[in-house]
Amino acid sequence: MSAIDIRQVRKSFHNLEVLHSVDLSIGKGEFIVLVGPSGCGKSTLLRMIAGLEEVTGGDIVIGGRLVNDLAPRERNLAMVFQSYALYPHMTVAGNMSYSLRLRKFAKDKIEAAVAGAAGILGLTDLRERRPRQLSGGQRQRVAMGRAIVREPQAFLWDEPLSNLDARLREQMRAEIKKLHQRLGATSIYVTHDQIEAMTLADRIVAMESGTIQQIGSPADLYDRPANLFVAGFIGSPAMNFLGADCAVAGEGRTCLVADDGPRFEIAGLTGDPSGGRVTLGIRPEHVLLGDAAGEGASDAEVDLVEPTGMGAIVHFRFRETSHKAYHLGRAEWRPGDRIKVRLPADRLHLFAAEDGRRIN
Ligand SMILES: Nc1ncnc2c1ncn2[C@@H]1O[C@H](COP(=O)(O)OP(=O)(O)OP(=O)(O)O)[C@@H](O)[C@H]1O
Ligand SMILES: [Mg+2]
């Protein structure tokens, strides 16, 4: 299995650049997840790697070989799409073996490849069925089987689970993770699903408007987002943001006064933001409510309570803006209730107001 190097790759459609000098080095066997808002260029990047889109500038190197001008089939990659159109008149085994038959593999080789993939994917007993006799998840597994039998250099996945219902998605997500653990194949996976990104990725690549905003482990992006965009994009419910003014509090400490009321004192800011504007970020699960808020809590009002089963998302406001807290367990608060809220200073993310970069 191969490493993939994307070097200063650009893509334009009719003079409009949609990918701007993208650099990404993918290690052998690594599972990379691309995330970003609709239209940011995820599919375009994947399609260029697959050879389905021409590269406007830069190089794509797979396994040490420059592939810019190679046709898709010469790249030996397997791509699994959102719509996985199986051939309805062919059996499961027929669908899975189609590409090998096209390439005139020997019959025993084909049978062995199909049996191997069917075993891995739990399709052994379904090999003679037609697609219409399968559930959505089983069909999705056949599409994966079709990719596996080719023993590709790498797998490219473009939102493969987005057509499935929540339970099937959860099952298939685990299947894909197991498959990766078994085959160790280099994989690039595009998804809109936060949980898929967090659970599958060795590294997540967060993209916005054709540029990479951050590359790192799921924990890196979650715990130390590099800028406001990543902070707001990764995590659900999303991070809360509050505008604040900085003032010096002495001995390397900075006093932050949020427009919305709360005050904080923190140490160790890079640069000197004193006198400046910052944006404070705090994740909903780090907001402390009610008795848990303890000393130094502020008064707030409950706007809305959304029970999730495992807990509740509690919407509250200090003054104007509504923020969210994730409360684990039952929440007995009602809209209009007064509530104590504390945003622990050691859980704050700080971003420069002018360009959104992280400063703590
Ligand atoms: N064939 C094309 N011709 C012109 N513009 C295109 C073409 N394909 C994609 N684009 C544009 O390139 C940009 C990136 O599209 P792309 O499909 O890569 O986005 P994406 O990140 O995959 O979005 P989504 O999450 O909605 O699938 C978009 O602005 C899109 O409109
Ligand atoms: Mg897409």
C-alpha cells in the first residue's frame, strides 16, 4: 500500500480557482479524513487523486510515481462513492468480480478474491443474491467488496455512508474501521459527519474555500483548533464564541472581559493582545451549570432545553447572545429559569479578533 503526496496542487474550472495550492503528505496505511463545508473542494481533490479530474497545477505522487498524466485505471486506486450503483442484473459475486473479469483475471484468482472479500465483509452467504434482495447496508458492503477485490494501492471514499439511515451508518462506520485495521490500506475519506471524521481518522484535514486550514489528529483539531474556522466547524453542538476585550492583569496575566458579562484572568497568551479584541471559544460540554458552576459563576437565563437522552443541550444567555451547554444527565431547567453558569478559564480557546488565529 502506497503513500500519496499532494504537492502544491491547484484546480481551476473555467478560470475560477477552486483549490489553491494544496499540500498534503499521506503516509503508507494512513486513514485521512477530509472535512469542510459544501463546495470547499473535497470531492474535486479526491477526483484529481483518482485521475477523474485534470490537475491544473502541482503534482500528485502515488507510491513515489508521478501520476498527473496517468489514466484512472493506471493508478490502481479504488473509489467508493455516495451512490454506489450496483449492476441490478448481476449477483453479489458478479458485481464484486466485475472489474477483475474485465481485466481477464484467471477464474480461480477471481473466485479467491471474491471469497476473501465476501468473508471480510460478511457477505459469504449472500453471494448469489441480486442487489434488490439486499438491505441498504448489505448493498453498501457489496460496493466496498467491489473495491477490495482489486487490491488497490489506496482507497478513496466520497461520503460513502450518507445515503444510509443512522443505525446502518453506525454499523458501516465500524465495518470500515475494522476493514482498515485488517487491510491497513492507505485511505482518503470525505465526510460531513463529525463522528465519522473523529472515529475513523488517523488525521483529519479541515478545508475551507479550497485551502487547508488545519491537519492533525482528531484530538488535535478538537482540543487545539488552529483558528476560528476549525473551532467552529469541528464539534457538535458547535463551540460557543464570545467577543471580549483584553486588559493587562499583571505578571503575564491578561484580564478578559466578555461583551456578554463574564470576566476571566488567564496566563500565557502568545504575543500581547492587551488592549485588543479577542474571540473566546468554549465547548458546550465544558460549560458548568447550576450547582456544578460553583464559585465565580455568572447569572444567566435559560432559553431552551433540548434533551438528547444521554444528557441535554441547554441554551442560555448572559445578556444578548444565546450560548449552549451540554449537560450530562437529566436537566430539570425550564425556559425563563435563572441559572448559574461558569465558563472555566482553563477551558477557554482564544482567537485573535482580526484574523481568527489561535493565541493560547
Ligand atoms: N465540473 C465542474 N465545473 C465547474 N465547477 C465545478 C465543477 N465541479 C466542481 N465545481 C466547483 O468546485 C467547487 C468545489 O466543488 P466540490 O465538489 O469539490 O466540493 P465539495 O467540498 O465536495 O462539496 P460537497 O460537500 O457539497 O460535496 C465548488 O464551488 C463547485 O461548484
Ligand atoms: Mg463532494
